[in-house]
Amino acid sequence: MTPPATSVEDFVHVYEPGTAPDAPTLLLLHGTGADEHDLLPLGRALAPGAALLSPRGRVDENGMNRWFRRLREGVFDVDDLIGRTAELAGFVGAATAAYDLDPGRIVVSGFSNGANTGAGLLLLHPGLVAGAALFAGGAPLQGREPAPVDLSGTRVFLGNGVADPITTIDQSRLLASQLGERGARVLVREHAGGHQLTPEVLAEARDWFAREEF
């Protein structure tokens, strides 16, 4: 799917240039009710020195920022997700040009609603990002089988809680399966907790990011 033409101004966002030579770019996607500032500390922790591109979701759910509509908790409006993900892909392309980013070294990282959206970018817009570090996210296209896209060369870290009542572990494992079946190299780390990012999983994700050398 070709993303629609989008201006970098179409999304409220924060951009922090990288401070390390040849640093990659982290595309940071917040969870429900947060904003473009929420995941900046996560980005700095995951990849010190990386450039940070952190937009704000454009859906308003009772005053809370989101990336796409849902019918109720845990049930997505999949058509809206597809359209909103295309808008976001267009923004990434526009930001790549506006900030002179290396399109081959963009890694998406998100939590919860942002992780689901990051998974949507992987499955619906293959090649847009080089990898992903997603936390408390699951398979985004609920009830629909993703297209058989080629994700070979895409590297993914998934961190999820086995007791998560919002994103069930079955959904996170389904996402891992969908990505792996399409050629992505997936590292899964599960923790005993719920809808959260634990310090242990964060440390493993940081080590993974350093090893992958995006």
C-alpha cells in the first residue's frame, strides 16, 4: 500500500537530532492518553545518541490521544487502523525528507496503542522501518490475515506481560508468529506482569538494540 502524501506539519511532533555519529532514528509511538513527549525518555534509554522522532496520535477518544479508533477496550476499528497507519507512514516519509534522515535506519518503538500501530506499520508498510521494539502490543489486524509481505531483514523485539489483561499474551504471540512467518527476525521477551514495561525487559531491549547496530 502506498501511503498518502502527508506534510510533516500534519502531525504535532517532537524531533530531537541525534548526538552520536551516524545515529539511527527512533520513531516513538505513545500509548493511549499520552502525547509526543511521553516516550522521549524511553527513546534515550533504548538507544543513547539516536535521533528521536515522536509524533502525537490524531484520534481523540474522550480527551485521550490515540493512533486509531477502537469500538471498545481490546476491540479495534481495523479499517480506521489501516487508514491511520497509512497517514503515519506518509508522515514518516515527509519527516525523513524534512530532517534529512536515513530511511534505512529508522526503528519504530511503541507502547500499547503505539505498539499496535508500530506493528501495523510493519505489516502494512513493509520496508518503511528497519526494525521495531514494541512493548505491550499485539496483532493489530484483528480477525484479518495480514498480506504475505516480505519482512526479511526486519528486526523486531517484542516485550509483553503474560498477565496483561488489555493485550493478552495470545495476541502478542500471534503478532510474533505473523512477523516471523513473513521473514522478520523476532526476539520475544515475556515477563510475569501485566500491561507494563518492566526494567528487566527494557534492559534486554537496550542490549538487543546495541547488538543489532541499526
